[in-house]
Amino acid sequence: MGKMLQISGIAGLVLAVFGIVAYLFTRNIDNVYVLIHFVLGTLLLLIYLSTQGAVLIRSLRRRSTRSGIHSVSYSLIFLGLLVMIVYLSTRRDYRYRWDLTEAKVFSLSPQSTKVIAGLEEDLEIFAFFERGKNRIVSDRIKSYTTLSPRIKFHAIDPDLHPEMARRFKIRQVNTLHLSYGKDSTNLTETTEEAITNAIIKLTRSGEKNVYFVTGHGEPKIDDRGNNRGYASAKEALENENYQVKEILLPSVEKIPADASLVIISGPQKPFLDHEIRAIDNYVKKGGRLFVLLPPPGNEILKDFLQDWGIRVGNDMVIDQVIRLFSGPSLGVRPIADIYSTSHPITRGFRERTIFPLARSVSPAETVIDGVEVTSLVNTGPTSWAERDVDGVFKRGNASFGPGDKRGPISIAVAATVNLEKIGIDREGEAKIVVLGTAGFANNRFISILFNRDLFLNISNWLVGHEEFISIRPRSLRSSRIQLTKKERSAIFYLSFLILPEIILIIGLGVWWKRR
């Protein structure tokens, strides 16, 4: 009976401690778990103190007991520090944060960081939340505020401040109002991608027009239902605050003067002589040209690009694909991860991109003085440039043979033209980028791997916005699971209270028995 009374003191202490912890987190004294632990813990402690109080006093005088109390005290202090750190990290706003996840799912993308660093005025973000609270969106916006003191964040309850909701024309909760200088905009989508794109549109001055050439069977920029369409590319450019238009080149004499960038994507029909002259004159006036070539076998623009120091191969880049249980197979969609480390477009770019049905594109053997051509992207060493294009398309097979070139194979180049050095009485420079495939940026492939980032980095470099060359935020950042209130409560009690309590009681029981 005496041993049971002694154990009652330990059990009572454990129950009381866990009851207090549960109350601190739930703030509900009527909680069944809290009540049971308070009542049983208090009862067992009273029984122990009334029957074993003298024994307790004598044991406290022992040296071994004092040593044990010190060890327990140190453990409790350490545990208290951990609890305090967790509490402060979740309940307080700090200027410095650390993201320890491998994929950096809780960090802003490099593009967001660059955009914030370029703010020249204060950016105010008014967030209209139900009851003025939305933890997920608030934490996302606070990630912006920690990087720049210019960003001011205000969480507002529209029911308490209807005048502000009317002032900013807020129609629903979870809407953001961004104000920068004299410009402002409302956002109902609160992802990082949407917020950063809105900041770009507010801060980027001047209108930049991007013209897609049409009239030769090019993919349509408004076609979302076709994999070959360029609607996703158009949307990506518009998110960077570009005005995207079409130009029917056969019907005009020259490229419009307001064209910041001209894109030729996958033409299927030859260009007329006056069209080639229009493009050539545009380049010689300091124009910016982005060419995405059609599949091999189509020699459109080959001679024109050769004149500017860019060699287009009459081949197809093949890379072996190893498939589980079936061995190597024909790879007509090579994945590239070798980039120029010296060119602004790809400097620091380490991500993978995919180039379906690509041909080789490389600097020509002879380049006129004043033109600098750089290879941007190369496929891996297992790839090769296959000359027998008909064999690939008709028979579906290819093998490295005489006349083929072994990888790495250049599939994208950038050319910078010094206008004065090539004999044109005009200061400045023209820029040309050529990719060996138009499929790189179509609806099917632009969102695969990091194609979109490379496509936009090329466009920004051509236009002259090198500060926006970066990796953009992903639409999906981290995996989340939605739990009901009962499910969250059950997980909390099982993992944080009940299981540790059981383990602690078993451990104390084993210790007591051995003692």
C-alpha cells in the first residue's frame, strides 16, 4: 500500500502538468481532457502529501535527490526555452527569418526579391480579410515586408471600416489593394505570383510592345485549346507588363516604330523578299528580334540568320532516354542543363529546360566585325545532332553515324550587334536571340521544368530589362492538407499530449521499479 501511495505522487504530478499545458493551449477550462487531469492530478497529489509528506521532506535532504532535482530543473528550463522559441516564431513578427526547407518553399522567389529591391517609393498593401485576419496570406505578405522597409502592410476588417472598402472599391473579402505612387490595383488572387506580377505592373514605367509575327502559319497567341498555341506565352509576357500584339507581316512595309520586341515563332511558310527586308531594316535600326525556329526540314530564315553570324543546322538533336524495364529509347525532347556562364540571360541559371524537336543553332564560323554571337544553351554529352531527319520522322529511329555531331550541342544563341561597327550611321546596338525549336514556348511545354523562366529572361534581356532576369515564383509552392477542426484537435491531443504522457508515465514506472 505504501508503494502505491508513493507512485500516486508521481502520477498526480504528471497529470497536473499535462492538464496545465492543455489549458494553456486550449484556454478552455471546460475541456474534458483539462478537467480530468486537473481533478485526478490534484486528488492524487493531496493523497500523496497527506500520507507521504514526512517521507518527502526526508528525501529532499538527500544528496541524490538534490542532484536529481537539478537535472530535472535543467531539462525543464531547456524545454521552456524551446517552447518560447516556437511561440515567438509563430506569434511575433521579426525582420529576419530562416527557411530551413530544402526546396525553400517558405521563401520568396529570386524574381520577387529583385522586384522588391528595385522599389523607389513606398508600396502600401491593404488586405481586406474577414475579421481582419487571414494567417496564410498575412504571412506571405510579411515575407515581402521583411525584405524592404518601403512595403507597408495593413490588415483591415471591412465590416469595421466600410469607408475604406468603398474607397478602394473592394467587392469581396481576401482582396488586396496595392498602392504605389499615383497608381494602384486590386487583387483577388493572393498567391506570390499574382502579388509579384502586380508589383511589376505598378513599378515598371513606360509601355513595352511585343509583336508576334503572323501570316506564315505561326501558332496563334490566343489559342488556349491547342498544345501548339502560344496563349500561355502571351499571358506570361502580359504578367511582366508587356503589351502583346500581332503583326501581319505580309501586309506591311516595315515593323512598327513602337515595337520593343518582335517574336517569330515556328513559321511554316517562307517569308517574301519584302518581309525579309522589313525584318533586316528593323534590326539595323537597333531592333530586338526573338526567333523560335520550326522543326528540322524547314529552312525558313536560315540565310537571313547566317548573315548575322548565326548558323542553323539541318539536323535534329537526339538524346537517349532510359526507360525503366525497356532500356534506351529515342529522345526527341532533349533536356538541357548546360548554360553560358558569361551571358546575362543564363548567368546563374542552373535549372533544367526541355527543347522538343530541336535543331542545332550555333555561332557561324565567320562572323562580321561588330557582331558578337554567344551560345546560350547546350544539350548533354549523350546527345548528338542527327543529320538523317527523314529517318527520325518516317521510321522513328536514329543512331549516331557518319556526319552526325556528338554532344554537347548548341541549341540557342544570342547575338549583339554594334550598329556603328557594322557600318550603320546610328549609335546603339541591336539584339537577336534564336532558339532551335518553337515548341519550347508553346502551351504544352512552356510550363514544364523552367521553360517559362528562360523564355521571359530572354525577352527581358532583349528589351533591356536585365534587372528582371531571374527565377519566377511557382504557382504551387508547398503541399498542404486540409483538416477539419475535429481532426486538428485529435492530432493535437494524440501527438502533443496523450502519447508523450503515456511514454512519460511508462518511463517513470520503469525507473521506480528499478529503484
